Amino acid sequence: MAASTLVAPLLAPAGPTTASPTQRPLGPRQWPLGAVLPVALLALWEVLARLGVLPPNLLPAPSRVLTTIAELARTGELWPHLGFTLGRVALGFGLGAGLGTGLGALTGYLPLMRRLLDPLLQGLRNIPSLAWVPLFILWLGIYETSKVVLIAVGVFFPVYLGVMTGIQQVDRKLVEVGRVYGLAGLALVRRVFLPATLPAYFVGLRNGLGLGWMFVVAAEIMGANKGLGFLLIDGQMTGRPQTILASILLFAVLGRCTDSLLALLGRRLLHWQDTHGTSFS
Amino acid sequence: MLQLEHIGKQFANGVVALHDISLHLQAGEIVTLVGASGCGKSTLLRLVAGLEPPSTGRVALAGEPLTAPHPAVGVIFQEPRLMPWLTVRANVAFGLAQLPAAEQMARTDAVLARVGLSNFADALPRQLSGGMAQRVAIARALVTRPALLLLDEPFSALDPFTKASMHEHLLDIWADTRPTLLLVTHDVEEALVLSDRVVVLHGHPGRLSQTLTLDLPRPRRRTSPEFQAWKQRVLDALAVEVGA
Ligand SMILES: Nc1ncnc2c1ncn2[C@@H]1O[C@H](COP(=O)(O)OP(=O)(O)OP(=O)(O)O)[C@@H](O)[C@H]1O
Ligand SMILES: [Mg+2]
């Protein structure tokens, strides 16, 4: 996790963040191709599990996983778990993204701040974020604060880098147009820098969100009595792989949904982009 | 209206782009800068635009030293430089933020009609051809009604017909409000159609080589013998510089 931004898109449960050029231009006739393999594998898995080829105490059938989720939902047990996990991610994401945006804007826009702050932040970025866990627990206790802070740390760096590099890469020629029309200071930031930085900002936000989901798992595994991560551990302790798989599936779905939400917002705001792969997955 | 006094420009990397340029423009005058590639024409315009300070000498507008971009000075760059996130209309209105919305709208519509892009008012820059984008850039500069307009090869991306019609539009606007125009071009005929004076730069660093004051009556016809004679004189002036 040291090189977090490079690795993040691959590890993130929400899937790769790099824009895939195939999404928009393809008509509805094309999409099922990507679904063939997963569906075939699921069917095979289901059949093998039903025939008893796969040991049910290690790898239960997909239908079993789905009924486990349905059961959790029916008894109401699911909702607090979902709520806690979502709440932690939301808080951690808000905190990390907010700080990342503020500091990234400072270091991106003001060379003095960059020289002052960036070396420290880049140094901290090289610490694998999970290495903070024991310290956070020692400082902040085992409860919510340490979890939220850990998630925030994960979210912070991609957002910070996205904002800073985004601002630095704003086209000088467009900035000059702004200056010719008398813009300076905040007006220049608002009318040129802000819109020009948005694409990089959204990449940073989505990478950050992906890391946020990864770190909530770590935070909940290290000790929690609520949350999807708790379900993982619970499933392991009680020898119920269907619970573990149910939790994994829910993580995937939640990660995907929140990422799609961000992507949708990004598409709305960045519809003007003129790039090969303007689409967000 | 515009005075350049002994302007020199050396860049931070040591390149000397301009040496001892002095030039005065009368209000309402159209002056064209010609000269070989790299002799500092764009640099000279950037100094007048207030985007960069001269290393030596001074630039003054109506007697006031010019050290930063000035609201009365408009610039059309060598490239369109449109904001990709703004529609054509919003790009054109970019410099009008202080005006009431209705006035912005009226001015923008008028100037868009003038450059023949009324139908593209709501398009985004990525939907425009290169020539259309450059016309939007021209509209964006014209709409603020600058007293001094700097143009850096503004028409070089246009086809000959659009180019000729842009010349006419520019001269129409000039006849209306008599802005001072300082224009860089590689197109000798363009210089002759538009300008009162042709200033030839040469060398590295760029220096003034000669100034030709055109006594051709307007409107100018490219086919007239006087026009052709002037064309030869400007080409000779450029050739002297290339030969030197
Ligand atoms: N920002 C800069 N830093 C260093 N050198 C520069 C810079 N801008 C221009 N130059 C140099 O100054 C010289 C003049 O450049 P300029 O762009 O003014 O030429 P030009 O006459 O406009 O050429 P062209 O006709 O090709 O547009 C060139 O040698 C160029 O390399
Ligand atoms: Mg140039």
C-alpha cells in the first residue's frame, strides 16, 4: 500500500478508476459480452456446489450466499452493519477528502506552500497507511475515532495528489486568457483554475473512495462489533463461509454503488471534456 | 496611443528575443508586424499585452506605463485558447463579467452573428473545427470593444474565403469604432489589405528593420497594380532580411 495511488485502483473494491474507452460508444447490443464469463462461472460454481463437489463448509453455493443476505435483511440484523460501515466510510471520506482538497489546493497554487508542505506530506505518504493502526488505537482508542481517522488517512493522499497535480497542470495558455481579461486572485481561481482542475480532482476523489473502502475493512477487522467487516470476522470465527462471502459481496456492491455515484456526478460536471475515454466506468 | 521605447527582452533562460525596439502607434492606426519565424513578434505582443515585462525600455499606453494586462487592450492569440468547459456563448462573454446579463447577451449575440457562428452559440469548443474555434476567439476579443487590439496571426488557421471575409469584418469593425490594431502575420497580402504601416522585424534577437507606410486607398483591391507593386516592396524588404 506504500505506493498507494498507483496500486489503489487495482486493489479498490470498486474496480479500476481509469476511464475505460469502451463504455459510452457501445450500444446495448454489446454489453452482454462482458457478462458471459461471470455468469458462466457462477453457474458452474452453483452446479458443482449442488453436486457436492465443492465442500459446503468451505465454499457454499452462490444461492446460499444470496439467501444468507436475504436472511440477514429479514431478521433486520443487516441494517446496523450496513449503517455503521457506510457511516464510517462517509465520515472518513469527508474528513480525508476535505483535508486533501484544502492542502492540495494550497500546495498546488502557492509554490511557497508546496516547498514548505509537500516534502513532509510526500514523506508521510510513503508510510504504508496500515502501519498507523497500532498508533491510532493507542491514541484514539479502539472505537469509532481511530477507525474514521484511518479511513481518512487512506482517502487523503489520492485526493491531495489529485488536487495538487491537477492545479499544477492547468494550461498556462488558458491562465493567460484569464489574465488578459483582468482576472487575478480568487476570480482567476474560480473561473479558470477550478474548472480546469476538476477532471484530476475527480480521479483523486474516486481513487480516495476506493482506498476508503479498503481501509474500512481493515478498520473493522481490527475490532468492531458492528459493520460488514465484523461480519467477515464473525463468519470466520463461527465457520460460516456464506457469511464471509455475503459480506464480501455487500462490500463489492456498496463500493461499486458509491463509485458510480461519484462517476455520475463527474460525468455531469465534466461533460465538456474532449478526451479519448471521456466515460467513467 | 501606444509607445514602445527602446524595448529589449531577455528570457530567464538567457535567450534574447528583442533588442532596442521603438515603435509608436497612433490611435486608430493599423500596424502589421512581419518577419521570419522566431524573430520575436509574439514576444513583442506579449509585452504589450502586459503578460510579460520588458527587460529594458518601457511600454506606455496613452502615456501611462503598462505593466499588467489592461482592460482597454484585447488579445487574439495564435491559438484559439477557448475554455473547454464553456459554451461558445460563454466563451465569447468571458471578458464581460462586469456587464449586466442582458447587455452581455446582446453583445455576444451580435458579435457571434458577425463571425457567422450564431448557430453554434450553445456548442462546446470540442464540437468546433479549428477555424470555427479561432473565430470564437476573435469574437471573444471583439466583444469587449478594446481600444487597442493585439492580433497574433489570428487568421492563419482559416481557409482563404473565411480569411477574406474576416478581413472585411475586421475592417468594418475598425471603421465603426476605430480601435488601434497591432497585428502579426506571415501573409503579405493580409498585411497589405489591412494595414496603414508594415513594420519589418529581422534577426536574432529581433530588431526593427524597416517601416513601410502604405499610401494605398481603402478599400483595397488585391488585383490593382498599386497593390501588386506594394506586395513586391514588402517581399523585397523581407528578402533583404533573409539575405542579410
Ligand atoms: N518563454 C520563453 N522562454 C524562453 N525563450 C522564449 C520564450 N518565448 C519565446 N522564446 C524565444 O524567443 C524567440 C522569439 O519567439 P517568438 O515566439 O516571439 O517568435 P515569433 O516571431 O512569434 O515566431 P513565429 O513567427 O514562429 O510565431 C525565439 O527564439 C523563442 O525561442
Ligand atoms: Mg509567434
